[in-house]
Amino acid sequence: MPRAQLKIAILISGRGSNLQALIDQFGPGVAASPIEIVLVLSNRPDAFGLTRAVRAGIPTQVIDHKNFAERASFDAAMDQAIRAAGAELVVLAGFLRLLSDGFIAGWQDRLVNIHPALLPAFKGLDTHARALAAGVRFHGCTVHFVRPEMDSGPIIAQAAVPVRPDDTAESLGRRVLAAEHRLFPQTLRLIAEGKVSVVDERAVIRDTAFAGGVLCNPIGS
Ligand code: GRF
């Protein structure tokens, strides 16, 4: 018997290119998708991602943080909308508000984020410029379960990209973003297939192939 689809809500604040990657893999009309996107929720009415969701025929909702006096009531309104939509997993895809501890606790191990750096390096903003300034040879992105401390929590999957000598923050950012668009759907697929669990605050993944090998930069093959 086929496994039931995992219902997810995707939270955004902006352009939604990661949302688009998820729509392309799991949106309405995709055959045998293990995931159903039941809601795209934005805290900003002008987020372009909302247009992407509407085009794809996915329900959208705007909950503008500016209409709430405090974080807890804003988070409670989001929580209510997400649960009303029937979501089982909450996906942060460029959602630019910090979430309260109460919200995070209510979605323990069912709340994931994508961060544009190889955590635990470069938490926070401006990750590409900071990676260049630090002189790292590899940079990348991380999908992780969310914990109250910003950009922390069990790491589920990462993708690395080389840093090139002539990179700017923009060119490096484009390379990382392309990796995000591959990594995020693959990671959500693993979760939907029931292959990801958290043991002692580390994400454990069952049945994934590991390609092995060593990445070197410079002297890449
Ligand atoms: C991505 O770089 C993501 O890693 C970060 O916010 C950005 C969102 O971009 N959390 P987009 O809205 O998905 O294009």
C-alpha cells in the first residue's frame, strides 16, 4: 500500500526560490509525490513566493507580523493557521522572523530550516561575504531541525560548493542557492519517507546511499 503523503506548510518572507524548487518536486500535479504542500504562509504581503504558490494552485495565507504587538501572539496565529491546514511538518524557506521558544517546542522535530552555510559555521546573516572573508575553501548549505538558539539544531543534510579565487559574495551566493534547490527537496523527501529521526540531538538517517570520496579545493578532480 502506498504511504500517505506528508502534509507540509512552507513559511516564507521573500522571493521564494526554494519554495519554487519544492513546488517543482512536490506541487499539485506531480505524480507520486510523497509530499502535499497544504499551505504557503508569509509574514509579508508582498513576498513574491506567494505569487509562485498561487500560480501553482497552492493555498496561501498572509499573517503580517506588523499587526501583532508581540512575538508570542504572532506565532500563535501562525500556529493556528498551520494546524488548521492539517500540516504535519513546518518548513522554513527564507522565513525571516525569529520564532518563539513556545512555537518551536510545539513543532519539536517537525520544524526544519535551510541555512545558506555549512553549520555550525556562519550562523546568522551575510554568510557568503563572511565565508569569503574567512578564506574557507568550501561553503554550502544546511538543512536542520530547528531549536530555540538561532541556526542551531540537529543537522539533517548539507551540500558543499567550492569557493573560487575570483568569487564575490554574489557569485558564491548563486552557487550556494543552486545547491539549496537540490538539497532541500532531497532532504524533505527523506523525511517524508520516514527515514529521518533524532537520537540524542543528532539526526539519524536510515537507508541513504553515501557516495564517499574526498572533495579537495584546490586540486579538485
Ligand atoms: C535562502 O538562501 C535560504 O537559505 C535562506 O534564505 C534564502 C531564501 O531564498 N534561509 P529564497 O526566498 O528561497 O529564494
